[in-house]
Amino acid sequence: MTDPQSKTEIRLQGIGVSPGIASGPVELLKSSLEEPEHISVPRIEVKTEKERLSKAIVSTRQQIISMQQVLDSDTNSDEINIFDAHLLLLEDSSVLEEVVRLVENDLKSVDWAYYKVIKRYVDSLRKISDPYLRERAVDIEDVAQRVLKNLRWPDGDAQGLALKGDTAIVLAHDLTPSDTVSFDRSKVLGFATEAGTPTSHTAIMARSLNIPAVVALHKFPENCYPGDDVLIDGYHGLVILNPTAETRKEYEALVEQEAGVLSDLRELKDAGTHTIDGRKIVLSANIEFKKELQDVKDEGAEGVGLYRTEYFYINEKELRGEEKQTGIYTAVAQAVAPHGAIIRTLDIGGDKLCPDLFENPEPNPFLGWRGIRSSLDRVDEFKDQLRAILRASAHGKVGLMYPFISSLEEIRSANAILEECKEELRGKGIAFSEDIEVGAMIEIPSAVLVADHLAKEVDFFSIGTNDLIQYTTAVDRVNDRVADLYRPTHPAVIKLLKETVEAAHRNDIWCGVCGEAASDPIMAPIWVGLEVDELSVGAAQVLRMRRAISRLDTEECKQLLESVYNCGLASEVHDICEEKARAAYPELLL
Ligand code: PEP
Ligand code: MG
């Protein structure tokens, strides 16, 4: 901890990715294995050391199992089981025997012995060119970090994070989605990372867990220590180290204001979503894990507008077959009834790499074998997923959509395979909805430019702004060095949005938006002016967006769009939208 005399307030500007304000002591999360103190133990202590190891392994096992349950509270089903591989690594007998040998023969502390053995495995895996084996190094480190924490704090809470105090703000270089999902929400008040971007999956997760978060801070100051006071302002992307009394007071007022806004918004939970002039927009939610379905209901979302199916596929090989997938999709459809669920076929590739499908690393994964491309090349697996989605449609309102569409050929090929699946099910007398809606994600500029053709082959479009912005402006969505160039209000993006919605409506199909920009209150005047039919947002953003839409008028927003179309600068578009948003719902833009 710093000397209280030397504490001056330091403000760090990053990007706010999950709204809210939180303050507490700093917890620095190391991203790699930390070497414990090199301690020798007297022979008489060997037995105790071995017992400590057994206890740490048992605690780690329990923590991994309870994390699985966080991901899926439905413990009766054998679904979502992300950490099975970690359990196997944890109990690997060759590792444990080697550690015990070092303790017994060389009289080393079990912490140091465990670290040394694991480090050797990790280092040798890192040298191997096979990406699957290299990935395993990350898993081993992840498990080992937990074991080391449990050795160090045997009676403490090493679940996800070994917090020394009761609550903390986590500062880390970067976090994985699994780090984020393992946070104990009552202890981790907020987090900030040096890396990361608003559309990275950790940011998406922070929003769905409702944890204030700031990313892309590039570098924390050297003199930032565990236990220092820190305040996170997720609205403005600010991290304030050692806030002064004056800053605290300013933020206390903001927190009070925010609490009032959130309690007002609860009134909208069971309301529909309409503009001032009565135009309905469906406000649905994006999910990655089944456990988010409770939030979908609690936050009053009108169903699921995007179910990202690649997460269970990457993490749980045993769930890949048609039967298991049918069970998952049916459960999702039933949970959101009477609303519907749109299930997206696999969008593997880009930053969502599936080690067993990528034998050799691709030079440009975001331009590579991603989404529908990989599905069309793996027809048997694609058909398993399509049949599973079709079968779920017999039990609830289910739609399906294809990701990463760049051409008419892809839609036609995918639809031809879908027809084969329908025929197979009919042949076997297996029920499915003949009216199932089929959509295309519009997230690549070439798809926008042939949107009139695509619209004739599908029932709806869902605009994936996360990728549309990336591919239009050549800005990697997960690279924090170029994060400030990633602008949803770039005039080129606005033109493509306009083209897409107009093409959909010209061809009598509906058009939604499911990228992160759908949940941005500053973008709401654009969505209303474009007359989109659906917005699918993180569950925690549903009520804010319902409020924003309810304060906007379609004709006024159309006029606003006319001035937006004349802008050459992203900042001009942003300012026009912000001005409108501030006038209509200032409380949402604290
Ligand atoms: C998008 O690209 O906007 C989208 C919703 O899909 P993902 O973030 O999964 O690529
Ligand atoms: Mg996408």
C-alpha cells in the first residue's frame, strides 16, 4: 500500500464498457503464474505440507464445480460444463506425484514445489507449435493459479479471485470471459483492464453481469498497489486512483442519482417498447449462456434476439451432437415463452477459435474460416445444429440465423442444407415448426451491398454492428491500440445501416440490430429514425433502451437522420445524436 502522505489523485482515461460507479480497494490480478517464496521446510513438516496440498486440491475442485453451476443452475441436466477439462488437469496424478516427490526428497514448501512443476509443463507446452497444445498451457495456468491461491489462503475465498478484503475493484492487464463469469458479484464491485475493447467478449460479459467496467487503459501507473483506493466510473471510462474527498463527494451524488434512475426504470419491466408516436420496436436480449435466461426475464426482455451458440461448442465437446443441442435449444425456447428465441448457428473463428477445428493458426482469423464459412465446410456438424434448432421449434417460438454472411451463394447453400434437414425430419416423422423464421446477420459490407438479393432468401436481417464497424473501417474490434478508431457513428457505417434497413423493408422483411451499438442510448435516435423493428441488447440494458425509445418520436428522428447523412465526421454524427439523447433522456447519460 502507498504511504498515505504520497497519495495524490490520478485519473486514468479508458473506455467505459459497462455503466455504473464503484469504489473500493484495489485488487491487482496477475495474469500469469506468480512464483511463491522459495522456502525449505523441516522434515517434520512434510506431512503437513502434503495435507495442505490435498486440502487445496479439494477446495479448488469445489470452486470449479460451483463455477460450472454459475454457468448453469440447472444441475439436473448434463449440459453447460465448461470446466470439465480443468477438473481433469487438477487431478493429474503425474503432476501431483512430482510435487510430492519435491516436498519429500528436497524438503521444499508445497507452494514452491507445485509452482515449479507446473511452470515446467507450461513452458514446454508454450514452445510447441500445435495451437491446441499451446491453449492447454493457458488451462493449466488457470487451474494452477487457483491451487496456489488456495494454498496461500486455505480458509479464505479463493473463488475466482483471492480477495484479501471483503470487496474490491479488480485491476488486471486483461481478463478472459471465464475470469469475468467467476467473479463473485458481491465482492467484485467493478473492474478495469489495461487491454480490452468495448466489443471484446469480456466487456459484453461485464454488461450482462452488471459490473461497472473500464477497459483500454493501456498501462496502470507503477505506484498503484493492492489496497489503494480506486473509483471506477463506467459511464465516462474513468478510473480514479486515490480519489480526493471532493471527488468522492461528487461521485456520491452521482451514485444517488443513478440509484433513483434504476428504481424508476423498474416500472418499465412489463411494459412494451414503443416510440412516442406508438411505433413498436421489439426489445430482446443477447445471451451466451443458459444461466442468463433468468436475467432475460427479470429485466423484462421480449425474448432472445441472439443466442451465441459457439460458447458451449468450444468448451464442451460432449454437447455437440444433435440430441444434446436439441435439449439446450428447447430449454431456451421454453424459458422465454411466450416470446421467441433466435438461435444463431455457429460463429466459430475470428476471436472465437475452437482449438480442435484449427490445426494450423490462420494468418488473419477475422478474415478467415469463420461463421457460415466453416459451417458450410463441415456439413454433417452443420446439419446436426440445424436439425436441433428445427426440433426445438416444435416446443416454442424459435428462429434461426446465419452469421458472417458475405454473399448470396452462402445464403442459398445454407438454405439448401436447411431444406435437406427439414426433409429428413419429415421423413422420420419428427416435429418442427414449418413456419420457423430464418435470418441472415448483416455484418460484412459486401452483404449490405447485395442486401436486396439476400432479403429475397430470408425472413429477417439482424445487423451485427460489432463486426460491421470492424469490417467497414478496418479496425480490429479486439485491439485496444486502435480502439479509439472504432466508431459506431462513422458516416460510412451509418450509410450501410440505412442501406440494410431500407433493403429489408423494400423486400417486406423485418430488420433488427444485435451488435453492442443496439444498447447504446446515444444510438437510439438512429435506430428509431431508421425504423428498425427489433433491438437485441445485453439483458442489463433492456430497461434503459426501453426508456430511451419511449422518449423518441419517429418523424423527429427521421429528420435528425437527414442531418446525419450530411456529416463527414463520426464526431459530428455522435454530437447530433448525443444532443438529442440529452434532451430526451438526460438521466440515462449520467
Ligand atoms: C456482431 O458482430 O455485432 C454480433 C452481434 O456478433 P458477435 O459479436 O458475436 O460477432
Ligand atoms: Mg459478429
